[in-house]
Amino acid sequence: MLRVCVIDFKGSLDDHLSLIEFAYNSSYHSNIQMAPYEALYGCRCRSPVGWFEVGEAALIGPDSVLDAMEKVQLIRDRLKTTQSRQKSYIYGVMIFGKKGKLSPRYVGSYRILKSIGKVAYELELPADLAAVYPVFHISSHEQMDKNR
């Protein structure tokens, strides 16, 4: 997300870091079913318009407030795009798991038992891997091609 914001804001990330933080903390996160701000404080965060008093908005300028609101919306849209790109698997699908650096890239085919959040899955491992914790991050999986 930060990489995209740097491109959108033409490299001036320092000037917009507080807006990026606001957008992230006030955006809905599916894993906790609410925004992080709401989880922490128990209420929804007020929008940037609510940050300024009437007299203060005149000092800052309505264009600055509108500009900030547009940037927050842009960052929220980028967050949604990033979250929609995450892989997901269906229970019972056979997948390959990654192995060490010098070993073959993927090893075995393991059945998915259940999803642990959005980015982790519990796998059905063979008895010889009983010492290995059966929950793996999605980046260490590749769906098995049925033609292999």
C-alpha cells in the first residue's frame, strides 16, 4: 500500500504519512470485522471534516480539507484493491507447500482442513511431519494443478 501511495503522491510520503495512517486505521478490516480505530476506542472515527472547527477551517482553507478527504478516500480505495488481491483457497483443495532454500521449491500435496483468518490455513500433514505445526501462511502454498 505504501508503495502505491508514494507513486500517487509523487514521492512525498512524509507529507502524507498521517493521512495514510488515518485511512488505514479508519478502514474496515475483514479479519476483525471493524476498523482498528473502532476496535481500540469502541466508536467510529470522525472524518477529517470533523477535525476542524468552523473558524479553524477558514484558517486552513476549505481546499486543504477537501484535498485531505480526497487523499484519504484514495488510500482507502488502494487498501480495498490490495485486500482483494489476496489468494484464497477452498476447504479440501490439494496444495503444495514450500520447502527450504536449497530443496525443490514446493513439496508434497496437502489437503486444507480449515481456514485460520484470511491468510493462513491448517493443512492435513502426514505422520512423519507430526513435529511441524500444521498452520501455514498463504504465501507458502501453491494450488495443485490437477493435470500434474
